Amino acid sequence: MRRIATTAAALALTVGGGLAMAPSADAATACPSGAVCIRETDGGILSRNIFYSYGYHNLSNVTGDRVLVNSQTGGAGFQVCFGYNGVNCSEVARETGDFAPYDMTPINSVVLVP
């Protein structure tokens, strides 16, 4: 995963064969402080995709390219995992802010780590 240095408005992603811009910072829903969030393609964040507690969180119906947002404090990080229950995970990402769109189709859980 690569961290973006610009706002979400600078990101472009392919959707259905066309080119669409990621939502601007004004249009995107803010991820609450202390949480890791997964944005919908329209920039919104469903309450089921806001995670506060350390440990694994199994995902349901999260597919396609999505922006992950780390708004945790104190250097806390997160991992994305191919398996449910936090199995077969990426390295820990501790940077805060929006991450470049990531294909969530093969991802089945997110783990928050202190």
C-alpha cells in the first residue's frame, strides 16, 4: 500500500471502464478521530465500516477499490487481511490520513493494532 501525499481529490480510479475522480475533501465524510474507516466509492463512510477497537474486524460486502483512512492517534496502526479473523495480513500501516485506493475484493478483515 502506498500512502498518498495529496488530498483525496487528486486521486483518480477506474470505475466501470470510465474514469472517475475520488471525492473531494469537502464531499468526503470525515473519519472520526481514533478510528480506521473504509470509504464507499461515493466518499461516504458506513457506520459498519468505522472501527475503533484493537483486534480484528471481519468485513462483509466490501469490494472494489476503496480508500482506507487511519485516524487513530498515538501511532496506532492497522492491517488488511485476506482471511477472516485477522489471518494472512499485510504489514502494519501506521501513517495517518487517506491511503490510495486499494482493491478490497480479496480482503476479508481489518486488524487494528496499538
